[in-house]
Amino acid sequence: MNLSPEKFPKDEDGQVLKMLYKEGVDFNKPQNVDFFVAIPDKKSGEAVLKVLSDDGFNCELEQDDETKEWTCYCFVNMLLVHEDIVNIQKRLDEISQPYDGYSDGWAVMVE
């Protein structure tokens, strides 16, 4: 895959990919990507967690000690392809919206 920083879309996801590229992340091998789903409360979070698991996602639910906000973390090992990242976020939105949740970004741990 021949990438250059100019090839990334100008949206927020494209900017993150561009930053990761400049950090030296290898786009030719799968990376562990954490997707975040913001959830209003524990009960909704547990329901979303079940639906996400049934849909094939590997997730866990956590509450932030300081803000008390609930987040469902979904872990996906994948190539960093803009379209795939956008599609996964859309899918997380679709699954979590009935529970007042929404896709709230993603991250890759850079070593």
C-alpha cells in the first residue's frame, strides 16, 4: 500500500489517520483499534454490550471514576482503512442509538 499524507480524507477520521501515519504506524499490518460508544447509564450500557457482542464485537463497559460517564469500549484488530473505520462507527451508532448511545470516536495505541 503506497500512502502519503495527502491521500487521507479531510474529515476528522482522515486527520487522525494522517497523524498516525506521521507517527510511523504501519498501515500494512492490522492494528488494535479501540472504538468508543458513549452510553447514558449502566442499564443501557449492559443492553448495548449484549447487542454489540451478538453482532460480533469484542467490548467491555466501564464508568469513568471522575466524570461518572459510561463508555462501551469495542476492540477491533484491523487494517487502518478510512472507509472501514467510518463504517464501523456508523454500525456502532445504529446499534447504540435505541439505547441513547452514540459512537464517540476511536483510537490506536502508538508505541
